[in-house]
Amino acid sequence: MNRYPTADAFMAMLRTGHRPDGSAISPVMPFGSFRQMNETDLRALYAYLKSVPGTTLAQR
């Protein structure tokens, strides 16, 4: 989530399938479904994901 400092950046990624640097994200992700989510739901998803503690490789 560090790549997405704002909800708008996160929503842009879900709607386009591209990271902020323009690189494509794996087509395995269900971007067709994400594009259909409304703005309220996407902002709620962003808020939830930002509230969950991250993990590091050492923790896996």
C-alpha cells in the first residue's frame, strides 16, 4: 500500500490495472470487477487496507 498514498491513486490502479509508474499489474487480478465498484466502496476498501498492519518478508 506504500505505492498508493491516496485513495485516488489506489482507485486509479484498480481501474486501469497499472501502477503509479505506469507498469502493468498481472492480469490475474480481477480488474474488470474492480472497475465496476463504485467510488464509495473503493474508498472503503482503501481505508481498510491502510488500517491493516503490513508484513515484511522476514515475517512470512
